[in-house]
Amino acid sequence: MTNLQPESVSRETLITKYFPGQEDAIRAYAEFLTTAGIERGLIGPREGERIWDRHIFNCLPVTQLLPQGASLFDIGSGAGLPGIVIALARPDLKVTLIEPLERRVEFLNEAVAAIAAGGVEIEVIRGRAQDVKKSADFVTARAVAPMEKLKKISWHMVKTGGSLLAMKGESAANEMVGIKGAELHEIKLEGIELGRVISVRKGSLISA
């Protein structure tokens, strides 16, 4: 499949469009990623110049699958991708970042403090997905594990009527094989590369 290239839209235009009211917060997060994130090894040393297109704007397509006011767990959150981006793009959501490694949890807590902005609710929990006893309407993951394993370690965290949402690349369709109920969403937002998200719904739809 040919990878669709985004239209030429300025970074500031995209920030204003996708992070209304949170422009300063998302800029602060990007700055934190390109400084502390690189220094601590959470972001590759060459990623600084590509932080917006490859890491921040890249996380936006999944927000199109989240209904107003939903709760969300971002597992294996690492540097806060996609969880922090989702929280800033969608302040109506209750977002929890779940990460097992202590040094990354420290980074996430510092990042959340750095972007402290009105109305954004972000909680950080240290733990492995399979050990977390709580549940949410949606569970998101970016570059955590192959789809089959991802579902195995996170399915207990998805409330009935909710979904597991996995951000994937061009091989997304191959990862769906054998996953009952899996659906591929190819989401194109203005100025952003095509996003691919595999969803697996648990039971009935969330009531409106």
C-alpha cells in the first residue's frame, strides 16, 4: 500500500487545530521530549527534529475513535506516547499512563508536571499491564507488543463495551490475523500522515 503523504500544513496551524486551548502545554511537552527525553534515552538522539511529525502528530488519529468523556489506559506508556498527546488533544477524557519501569515513571510524572494545564486529567501508575487490577473504557498502546500478545496482557483492563486500540504501522493488517473481532481503522487527518489503528471491542457498545 502506498503511504499517503500529509498535505503541507504549518506546524503552528496543526497545533492550533488539534490542541485548542492546550497549545502551550503541547509545546512544553515537545520541549521536554527533545531535552530530558533524549538525555534519558526515552527518545532516540536523532528524533529531536522529527518529534512533531513522527511522535506527536502521529498519535492524533486514535483520538477519532474515542467518545466524549471516556476513560483510557495507555499501557507501556514510556515517554507518554500516545497517552499525553491524547490527554492534551482531548481534555474531556480521563487518561491514565501505565508504565512498569521506574525511571520512565519518573519521567512521566515530570512530564505531567511540566505540562500542567487547566482541565487536563492525567494519572501515572507504575506497573505491568497484566498486573493492573483496574479497568477503563479504552486501552491504547503504541509499539508495545504484537497484537496477539497485546490483547493477552491487556484484555482484563478493558471494560465491557470498550475497546483495545493499538497503533500500528503498514503491516497492521497482518497482525489482525487470528484476532477475533479485530477491525482496522485507516484514519486520515488534515496535515498528518495516515494513521492505522487496530480495534478489538469487548462485548456490547458503550451506551451513549
